[in-house]
Amino acid sequence: MSSFSPQLSGAHALVTGGTKGIGRVIVETLLNEGANVSYCSRNVRGDEFANFEGVNGEVLAVGTSVDIADTSSIKNWVEAAAQKFGRIDLVVPCACPMFMEPTLEHWEKSFQADVLGLINLINESAPHLEKQKGSIVVISSLAGFEVKLPIVRSPYSTMKRAQATLAKDYGRWLAPRGVRINTIIPGAIDTPPVLQPDGTLESSLFHQSAEADPAWYEKLVSSIPLGEVGQGQDIANAVVFLGSRLSKFINGANLIVDGGMSEAL
């Protein structure tokens, strides 16, 4: 759980990619902070957080199936969420389609989702955020700043860097309206397994990769000065900080959460 005292009680947050991985941990943490959460993903059952201990009569988690690359889908989701809860205080773009092949098709799909989709989400949510002096926290990736194999030449790294640049630009544009935008740059992050409807546990792709190639995992850990990979909760805690008034004078910043793995300043 978050180590902060509740900072977002009564707030309403939007989280894309909220059904698994880092996005799911972010949703759980925001619920624990006392915020209502509207989350989306391509495939949503709607009951992903029904049994989460942080969900009670005071907070709600509402799931919607949304294609972040589709303009009308994003617009309808934002408007419906704002209407249901009467406000939007925080937006966390976390969905990542992971187009990794250096083909024109993957470049186009990645640009549509990661860049145009982010622009669309910001534009649709900004009027609501302005009313609450709210915040946007973009979840990018260290891959966008220090490109290493096997993602060289893939759209993923380029688009993740583009998201950070976009957030910086929009942060300056929206600041006079009271809306802040910051970016979190996760390094090597593992997340808890997800309980599926059939009772099985689905491990994260990161965890699966570590089990499939122990040598790769050991080499990865050895490259991190803190000597361990991060957890989804580390990213979620950073979201609480940047998404609340704790960081009211931070705008257009990149917060690297990587255990010291990155080499550049």
C-alpha cells in the first residue's frame, strides 16, 4: 500500500490500462487513497476490483472497455466518467499496446495509440481537470531514454520518449489553467500476478521473462545499483505524489523510478 497519508480522498481519477500490470497497482493504490477510479482497457470485465480490500461503500472502481487509439471511444469514456462522478481530478495514461516490430504497420499503430491517443485523452480531460486544478501523470518508460536491445529499432522506445516530450509541452500550455502534467519513467518493474475468473493466477510478462531466462534476469538485477527490480507499488506511490497537492509546484518533470539503473542525468 501507499506509504503516504491519504492525499486523494474524494477525488476521481481516470486510469488507462488499469486491469493489469502497473496500471492495476495504480488503480488499487488510488482506491486505497480514497479516490474513485474510472479505469479502462481493451478487455474489461468490470469486476476486476470487486474483491479488493480497498473498495468499500465510500469508493468505486468503474471499468470500461476502451480502445485508446480510437478518438470517439476516448471522448465517450471521459465524458461518461465525468458525468458519473461529477469531476475529474487526476488522469493517469498507463495503457501501452507494446508494438515492438520495426514494421510500418507497427509504427503507425504505435503512433496512433501512444501519441495521438495521449493527445486526445489530454484534450478531452483538460476542461474537467481545469475545474479541479487537477493533474496528469503519464507513465512512460526508461526504454524511451536509454535504448538497449532487444527494443532497438522498435516503435516502443521512440513513442515513450515522444510521450515525455509531449507532456512537457502540454505542461507549459495547461499550467496557466491550473493543470499540471508530469511523467514517470519506470525502469525494470515487476507486478503481482492477477487472479483470473477461472481461479488461475496470471503472472506479469516481466515475471514470465525472468522465469524463462534466469541468466537475463540476473544480468538485469546486477545492472541496478540498488540490487533489485522495482515493484508496481513503487510507481503507484510516485503517482500519488505527482497526482496530489504534495507536488503542487512540480510541472513538466520526468521522475525516473529505476533504482539508479539509468546512466544519463
